[in-house]
Amino acid sequence: MTPTDGPAPAPSFLVAVTDQLVGIDIATILRDAHPDAVVVTAPDREAALISVRGGAAPSIAVVSLSPEEARSSALGQALLEIGTRIVLMGHEAELHGEADGFEVLHRPFRTVDLLALLGR
């Protein structure tokens, strides 16, 4: 057995979506599916950026950003710099996100949709 053998580290998530109820739903799904994961929720982009700059390095972020914002906003750039896998939500993301190379959680979604997307 080598030091790299053993269980994979628990995933960590950042959830920063515009609709607070949707954010709570996503966070609950993630906590239920990954009980040992760290799930950070942020009410807005500024709070999410503070979290990331404060040391949180999520492995996956579910964020309300357009593809352009994912590349150009301070939050998007911070997430890209630390290698976070970004999953976009929102109207512009649904229209252009996948064509621009991003993963997109389409609304309405079910638990199985979110978990299947994250399991890829």
C-alpha cells in the first residue's frame, strides 16, 4: 500500500446561485449524497468570492454565472485559478454554456439530474 492508496478525499462544494431556495435545495442534495463533504453556500457572488479568497477551495462550484461571467468576473477567475470544476446555472448558461465549454445544470432539475451531472 502506498501513501496515495486509500479512500479518495471527500469532495467540497460551493453553491452560489441567485435563487436562495434553489441554493438550499442543491446544498441539501449534495449533503445527502456526500455526508462527509464540505458544502459552502453563499447568498451572492461577493460572498462566494470572499469564501474562495478566504481559503475555501471547492472541488466543484455550482454558480449563477453566464459563460462570459465565468471567464471574466472576479469569482469566475478565482475559481478557474484554483482549478475548481464550474457548473453554471441561469438563462444565459442554459443558452450558451455548453457551446462555450461549460457544464450546465438546466432548470428545472431533479436530484438525479444534479447527481448525474456531478458524477461525470
